Amino acid sequence: MSPGYGLVALPLPLAQPYTYRIPDSLTDRVVPGARVVVPVRQREIIGIVTELTDIPPGRETRDILSAPDPEPALPEQLLETARWIAGYYGAPLGVTLKSVLPAAMWGESRVIADLVGGAISGGLAGEVGAYLERKGGEAPVAAIARALKRPVWEAVNRLARVGAVRLRVDAPHTEAGLATERVVRLADPVPHLSERDTLFKRRPAQRAAFEALEELGGSASLRHLAEQLGLSRQAVAALVERGLAREEDVAVHRDPFRDVPVTPPPPAPTPAQAEAIRAIADTPPGDAAVLFGVTGSGKTFVYLEAVRHVLSAGSGAIILVPEIALTPQTVSRVRGAFGDEVAVLHSGLSDGERADAWRTLRRGERRVVVGARSAIFAPVRNLGLIVVDEEHESSYKNGEAPRYHARDVALVRARLEKATLVLGSATPSPETMHRVGPRFHLVRLPERAGAQPLPPVELVDLRSAPRLREAGALPWSERLDAEVVAALARREQVLLLLNRRGFATILQCPACGSVRQCPRCSISLTVHQAPSGLRCHYCGHDEPIPPACPDCGNAVQRMRGVGTQQLERFLAARFPEARLARMDLDTTSARWSHQAILDRVGRGEVDILLGTQMIAKGLDFPNVTLVGVVDADTGLHLPDFRAAERTFQLVAQVAGRAGRGPRGGRVVVQTRSPEHYALATAARHDAEGFLATELAHRREPPYPPVASLVNLVISGEEETKVADAAVEVSRWCAGLVLAHRLAVDVLGPAPCAIGRIKARWRWHVVLRGEGEPLGRIVRYAAERLPEAPGVRVVMDRDPVSLL
Ligand code: ADP
Ligand code: ZN
């Protein structure tokens, strides 16, 4: 006898799936993983069958209305992976599945019936057929029901069974407006600096808009100008009216990688690569290999050979990269090796395109996927390999529920599907190195692939090193200056890292000492120029720079701390001949602008590339011979257990961009803490030395990977309510720990280091212990944690930061 009921997960924050009766006509299609249409109150929405059962639920159940796909949308192992995520991170299964399956495959009442032909008998089925014919062959099922004033699902399903109609689920209409984008472009020739004072006299908003456009290379989308830079629409319109700029519609580049030249792989592996390739091929299915290879050791080529190996065995592969926009080189190498086998999943895809890519993979028409975090859910058939490149990157952690870490999901999925997992990095995470053991094999590439050694790194002590006088407040040592001068003279390229965007970090009154804070977040506002303003990097709050101190009225205000905009201005004055490019959130949030900048660097049209951590990742430019870290201490003293780890990774990674070509290279790191182990080890390219010290620090008090953490963040608009709720949460956890004698520490409640974001006060409770008892608390808390009105509790297991 077939089971009579199906449990259906809905894309709603419900703790449990709903139970529905399976009508006889659908028994063969209603299987775990299938999409079904079910009634929820007055709506018909799409859910995923998670389980079948014979046991009738207590109350009256409604019927599943339809199962539109001939084959379940979700393969069994992906459903299993989703179950693991939901359980491990304490997220509802429906919400988890929503991030697994592309958005376009969900939807409300958008099942379309499409008349195929064949004989249709009379009765209701006949009426449905006649209606469809009148409508030119297809219509939404909901519309048929409205027209015939009767429920029609049963008749429609019958017609589908005999092949008279085909059902499909239409994407919700989210694509409108994506195809073209309104762009403003400066007219040439651009007025000279001296003309501007007259041109923009008493029109500061226009001048700001003008200079912002100029800074963005002459053009930008209206959306970017308004949303990211907060420029007034009127000012832009005025520029257009005065003939200084024009507006036009530009097609949004749908496949930004289509025109990127593919890169052919190197002819032969080095001996170390050959050994690594063999070691990965020998890794038993379901096990992991940690590819610990120094920067420039040729890890990508090893990945490619591993992919080639599984493809030749008839399997498929997933390659995860931290941020696809920042790694066009990896994409082009994968495409260079496997051409049309490759599906690239990137944020520029429309919902429809993403769903198309999903189906192509599901059918096995493409077997290799490259993508960021969510590509871990790609329905690759017969999965043989998962590569996680730069596995230490925190962007693999999802920032909303389900708060999964793609690297850890990859491990689960690899075990379920008997695929090999490869975790690659020059600066592996403490978590990954801690796991090395029986099913976690360490594979090394200790040297660079080319003839060049790792570049020497010089630490310059900013407390004592002579500085260039004209640099003013900017930390710019004579050492770094001399190296830049020399590199430019040799016509080589320079990379300068300053991990702080904006012009200056804070605005402070020298008389009363007050610093402008965000009114909605407990963080100081960053000073920006072009367009000028004080901006909050957490919530986007934006206000004009006040003419005098709002607290004491003092007319002079001082800027402190240097951002990329100020660095750029200094460099333009110091090296007037050099061609500069700046890469940070302010210059790149227009689509694919990263790639435009990197392409220019690749073509040799840029002499100095400066930017935030964006320039530290994965870039492979042989003509970059000098890397300078302007201020290595920007993240070193954050009150977070990963502050040293992040600093080490950032400095070691950016240092690894130097000297990749025949001319070699060098690195200059400016810091006030040259003796700090994160910097001392980064300067020696000594990842193991760093990890040893870091692990020792994380023993007492224990932090990951020595102990696991769950961060419970309690937030709300009323401070006292939040504090009370935090006390309640911590009591509840402590009660559970006591009642079940769990080896878990309940730390807090305490205000978060960033005590307020977007007008919400934040407190947290941290649970610390081994994975097993923490897991029990998480599962229990997911359903039972007490709720308080006006307060939200977010549960973050294995948090990447505690700020
Ligand atoms: P990683 O990711 O380990 O930092 P990449 O994969 O970017 O290193 O490789 C660094 C450089 O070395 C690239 O330019 C690549 O083309 C080159 N390379 C890699 N393997 C070989 C090889 N076997 N022979 C010659 N060049 C190689
Ligand atoms: Zn803010």
C-alpha cells in the first residue's frame, strides 16, 4: 500500500513541515524532494515533500493539489544535506530549502497548464481543455479555476497524467528592470579644474555629483549614485540639463564571463603539483584533502587536474570560490580547461537564468560548477569532487538563516555523496588544520610553481621609521616611498593595501574631543569625499559634514585615521605620472566594475592599484613587483577572537600577490606592532608558525577550534527589553545545561562589542562547549527558545565573529 500522507516543507519560518493527503492520482510523483502545490489558507503555494508517512495527522488534512515536475526537483542527497543544515544550525527546514533551490522554482499559484493535444473527454476535463484552447493553449491553473468557478486541480492532474497538458511553474516576476540600467556619463571634454569654481559656484550638490562620476571613471548607474553614494537625483539631472553629462540606458551584462578570454592551463605540472594531484586522486571517496600551498604554488592547476580526473570517471565537480567578482582569473582558467562543461553561478544571473542553470546541471548537461557560497547546493549529477578554494575566507559563512558555512556543508555533502573534498589555501583556517587526521589528509605545495621564490617582506615600524613630510597624517614611510618610486621607474606595477574605505576614519572636535557617531549604530561615522559626507559603514546613514562641532560649537574639526580616498588623493599628488586605480566598495558596487578594474591592471593600464581587502585575493599579475601594506593594524585590535587570524591572512595573502613574474618582487608592511606574532609570521610567510601560536592562544580560554561556539544575539529597539530578554535567554540556556548535565559554558549575557546596529540594541549570550551537547541545545532552542515581544533572537552556530 502506498503511503497516504506527505510532509511538505514550505518556504516560511515554520518550525515543522505541514502534512497533506496524497490524492491517488499523484502517488507516483509525490516523493521526497518533489515540488508540490499545496493550499495554505487561501493561497496555493509551492513546497517540497520531505517525507512520506502512513500515519494520519490528528486533524483534518487537505490534499496536495499538484506535483508539476516529472522528476523530483531536489535530488535525495541534497535533501539530506538540507536536513543536516536545518538540524545543525537550528533553522527551519523550509527556510533552509529556500536557500537550496533557486528562487524561481518557488512561487505562489504560478503553475501554468499548457495544452499538448490528444483526446480530452467531456466533463470538467473537457471544460478545462476548451478553456485552454480559447486562451491560445496555456493559462495559469488558478485562472482556470476562477473562470470555471470550481476547483480544477484534480481534472488538471488527470489531463497531465494522460499527457494532454503539461504543467510548469513560472518564475515569480522579479526580473523586470534587470535587463537595462540607466547610466549617467560625463560629457567630454571634462571641464578643467580651474573652470570648475565658476561652473559650480553655489552649486555644491552638482559639483559633488560631477566629482563622484569623475572618480568612477566617468560613468555610473543612477542606482549606484543614489543608493550607494547618496547623491541627489536633482543634482544629476541638473548636470544633464547643463550638458555636462548625459543619461542613457545600457544593457546589463548578463554573462560577464562570456567575453573574458579563457586561460589555457600550463603544459605540465611541477613535481610538487604532480605529487599533490596523485595524493588527491588517491584520497578515498568521502574523505578530505587539505591543499596547503603557498601563494603562487599553482593550486588552481591542481584543482583542474582533480576535476579532469573525476570527469574522465563520468562524475561531476563543484568549485567554490569566495567571491566570484573578485576571482575572474579562476573562472577563466576553469573555462579554459573545460569549456562548455562549466556552469558559472554568479550574482548577475537573473532568477530565471539561475533556475535554467540548475536544470541544466540536474539533467547532467553540464558537469562542472564554479560559484560562490550557494553553489555548494548545485545539483551536479554523480558528484565526484568538491573544491573549496581559499577555504579560510569568512565569506563562506551565510549571514542569514540558515547560517551555514559552505566549507562545512561541503564536508557533509562530500561524505553523503562519496565525493572527494579538497580544501585549498595558503593560509588555512585553524579549524581546518585542527581537523587534519585520519579522514583529513594534508597535501602540501611548499614552493611557488614558477622559478620565483616567495617575496621578501619588510616590516616598517611606524612608531620610529622616518616618514615623508608631505604625507601629513598619512602613514607613509620613506622606505615605502622609495620602493614605490623605484618600481614606477622600472615600469612595474604596485599594489597598495589599506583596509579602510572612505577618506578619514573619524571626525573629531579638537576642543571637546567628541567624535561624530551614527545615530542608529554604536560606531563612529566615516568621513567621505566625492561625494562628501559622514557615512555609517554599518547602516548606510549619511549626513553632511557639520561646519562646526555640534556639541561645543568649535569651528575647527579634525579628521583622524586615513581611508582609501585619502590615500588616492595623496598618491595622485605624489606620483602625478602614475596611472591609479582604486578598488573598494565605493568604486565597485556597480555590477562587474571589479572586473573592469582588474582587466585594466592585467592589460598594464594601471601603475598603482590601491584598495581594501578586495585586492588581496587570488590575483595573479606577473608585473606586480611591489606590494605595500599602508597600515597593517586596521583590524588587529578589534575585540574579536579572530582579529589576529584575519590580520595574518590578509597580510600573508596580499604579500603573496608580489613577485609572481620573472622580475621577482618585494613587500613592505607598515605597522605599529611589528613584534605581534600575526605580523612577524606573515612577514616570514610562516602559516604554520602562526597557527601554532594562535592555537595556543585559543586553548585558554578555549575558542574554536579547541571549543565550539554558539552566539545568541538578542536585539530590539528598546534597550531594557533587550537586556531583560538576554537575561531570560541566558537563564533558559543555563537551566537546560543544568537539567541535562551538559558540558557547556553559558557566557553572558553581555552587550555586544557593537552595541547597536540600525537602531537596534544588541546583547549576546555565548555558549561554549563540544559540538555534541551544543547541537542538543541548538535543536531544542530552535523550537522552544522563549520569545519576547519586540525582541529578536538570532542563533549563530560556529560564528565567524563575535562583534
Ligand atoms: P595559487 O592559487 O596557489 O596562489 P595559482 O594557481 O594562481 O597559484 O598559480 C600561480 C601562477 O603559477 C599562475 O600564473 C600559474 O599559471 C602558474 N603555474 C601554475 N602551475 C604551473 C606549472 N606547472 N608550470 C608553469 N606555471 C605554472
Ligand atoms: Zn549606522
